[in-house]
Amino acid sequence: MALLIPVLRRLDGVAETRELRARGIRSTQLAAAVAGGDVLRVRRGWYALPTTPDDLVEAVRVGGRLACVSAAAHYGWATPERHGVHVCVAENAARLRRPQVDPEFAGLRGGTVVHWGSPEPRPRRPRLITSRFETVVHSVGCLDPEHAVAMLDSFLHTEPRLSIELEEWLTALPAHILDRLASRSELCESFLETIGRIRLERAGIVGTHQVEIEGVGRVDLVIDGRIVIEWDGKQHEKTREEDSRRDALLTAMGYHVLRFTYRLVMDEWHIVIAAVRAALA
């Protein structure tokens, strides 16, 4: 037991029996750990620590690797609020387990989506989670265009050193998918900011992103030099008091401040665009 837990931790919390045996773990140790509740038997030949993320366990349980938007979330890229668990399985995969149906399973909001095959050559495929290349190709092919670009903007913002590689990776996608994508921008820091950018540009409204205003700090968007838009996304962490103070300072400086929540942008865009047009008028 003393050896098994550290070995599983080094293997990202999930491992096959053969991987554990190669590191000196015996079958009797595995059986004892499972019986004692210290290790979970995910499926035949696979074991995990109870602390391993639910979505990763589900991917292994189904018979594949964490993929698409689920892998993107693992890498820290912006993703839609509800996307379920996406699993990539090999082209010739067989004996797949049915997706988890327990409503208490937290990782399953939105269901489980299986992706067959990968653009990555087999020898280069990571063992538990799809590579960044695979993740980009799966996600852009799976998500609607707005959500795909929001994820790509986040990728560019968090991993700018891979910007050239990103454009090369996208060439693996069919032209009809690429043609649907809006331009990308590394300046957009959140999922909501990109959605707002795309929709405003579609309406002919273009602003400057992440503007530093003395005495206030950075604001998400400035339009026409006088309208400040703040996108309060699902991961918005500022307190209401801080928001009120910033808005008051901006108003005192002559700016017109508009603040939009995630749900307002995603579900009632007509209100957002009407407010922006009224401010411009």
C-alpha cells in the first residue's frame, strides 16, 4: 500500500495493471487496496485514486482518453459552461463501456460524447488526455463556430508561444469548418469576452480590448473612446463593491459603462446589442 498510492499519483491518478506491475505493484496489493477503498477499480485492468477527477475517470471507464472541450478545460482554456465529458477512443476500439448515467456524477453535466479516432499518429498519443493538437482539432470540429473561436482565443492568450503551431494544426480541418470561424485574438481573456467580440463585430461594432485606464486598471473593451464594456463571465471573481467603485470612477471620467453577465450575453443578446447601440447613439 505504501508504494501503490505514490505510484498512482505519479501516473496522474489512473493506471493500467501492466503499468503498475512494471513498477513493482503486485496483484495482491491491488486487491487489498480496492477492498479497503483506497483505490478504485475503474474497469477491467484499470485502477484510480478516489481523488482523481471524475471526468478523467469517466473517460477511462468508457475506454478512451479525455478529449475535446473536456481536455481543453484540463489545459485551462475557456470552454462553454456545460459541455459534458468528451472521450476520444481509438479507431478500432471495442468493448466500450456505456457512459455513466448516475445523476449524482458531477462530471456528466451535458452527457458523454465519444470521438472516434485521432489526427495524432498512434505513437505520439498521450495515455490519458488528448494532446493540444488533438484537442484543438476535436474541439473546433465539435463546437459551434462562436464557442470554438472562444476556446481558440483562450488558447492564444494562455499559450502564446504555440500561436504558430495553432495555425498549422487548424489546417488538419476541412475547409468548410475553417471558413465558418471568425478571426482569432489573443487579447480576449475569457470565453464571454470572445463571444461578445464576435457578435459585436458581426454587427459592425469594433472596439479595443483590455485597455489600461489610469486610476482604474484594465477594462475589457472600449468602444468609440468613451463606452466601456465589462463582461462578467462565469468565473467573474470581483466583488460587487469593487465593481461599483470601478464603474463610479469610470463614470466620473466621462465614460459610459455597460456591464453584462454570462447569462445575459448567452441567452438575451438582443438586450445587450440594443444597450450598446443606444450608448453609441
